[in-house]
Amino acid sequence: MEKHPYTNIHPEAKIGKNVEIESFTTIHKDVEIGDGTWIGPNVTIFEGARIGKNCKIFPGSVISAIPQDLKFDNEDTTTEIGDNCIIRECVTINRGTADKHKTVVGNNCLLMAYVHIAHDCIIGNNCILANCVNIAGHAILDDYVIIEGVAGVQQFVHIGEHSFIASGSNVRKNVPPYIKAARDPLTFAGVNSVGLRRRGFTSDTVMQIEDIYRNIYIRGLNVSNAIKVIEQEAPKSKEKDIILKFIEESTKGIIRGPLS
């Protein structure tokens, strides 16, 4: 481990191999940092942090501070960050509460400057949150979610995998998988076809996803009737099952369509 003489590292913190810690950084006890991680200057890492391998944490970030939740009663909780994550300047990630006992950021995520992730959020793998995105407590982002800058996600919202949220959006309802969402109030803006093709989805699969969402958002059907049509007419596929399961579990509803 390489550390600057002006760092403050608790002797009980577990620091992996080839970790570099810059000046004026403070690391509390009950912290684990994986091999090869770089921690820049003026970073604060509080108790309960579990940081993976080969991460980069930039100046001013605060990891695993107690939740901004008045119900928090100093319970034993964690903040868990996967491998190969880039956490840019002044990002704040709060640890969990009694609800999930943890806040999670998956592998290969990019959190740009001033992102805030509140308590009990579960962020999947390969997610990108642009500058000043704020995620309220208990939210879930599945894998490969991209949120453009200055967007806010309400507590308990679920954003499905491979979805794309436009800059400045206020996300108050669940966002189904594979779609783009934009405007105010937030509405369906098409299938995220460019992102899907970049990640290896075939043109046939993208077209099948577009057909499914045409029933949900374009044909003027209510969600219940759209689901019946999809179940009867859409070919069997993993993507169909993922979309239907997501909607079935969205008790607080999904975002509206452009014609609503």
C-alpha cells in the first residue's frame, strides 16, 4: 500500500495490495478496500465501506456516511462498491438502514461528479450516472442503466435494465427495461435501440422489443390489455419475460406513454 504522510487510516481498516491513498484522505475502521484501488486526496471513507478492486475514487468523495434518514438508529449497515468503478469528484454514497442493511453499487460503474446515492439503493453493474444525478433512498437501478446529468430519481423507484434517462428528468414512476425516457412529466421516448445494438442485441431482438412496447405505449391500450396482447402474440423470448415480470411487479406503476 502506498499512502501519503498526511492521510489518516484507522489501524483496523483492511487495505488490499497495491492500493494508493493520496493526501488528506481519512479512512475509518471497519473499512475494506480491494487490490489496486486508487483513492485520491480529500476523500472520506466511513465505517461499513466495502470497496472492490481497481476502483478510482476522486477528490471530495464521501463514501458510507450515515443515511440522511431520521429513522436511522445507528444500526450496523454497509456500503458495497464492486470492482472497476470510477467515482468522480464529490460523489456521496450513504450506507444502508434497517430496510436492506446495505447500499450497493455494482461492478464497472461510472458515477460522475456530484452524484448522490442515498441509503438502501441497489445499483446494478455497468451503470453510468452523469453529473449531479441524485438517487433517493431505496431506489433500484438494474444493469446497464444510463442517466444523463441533473436528473432526480424518487425513493423506491425501479429503473429497468438497459434503459436510458434523459438529462434533467424527474423519475417518479418505474421505468421499464430497454427504453428511453424523457420529457416532463417523464414519458416513454422509444426503445433504446442504439444502446442495445452496442451491447450485442441483434436487430431481430430489438424489433421484438419495439413490437412489445408498441402495444404498451403506442396502440392506445391500457396496460392490462396490452399485457394480454403481448402474452398471446409476442414470440417467446428472454426479453419478453423480463418486460412482463417488471411490469407485473411495478405496484407503483410505470411511466406514461407519449399519447397519455
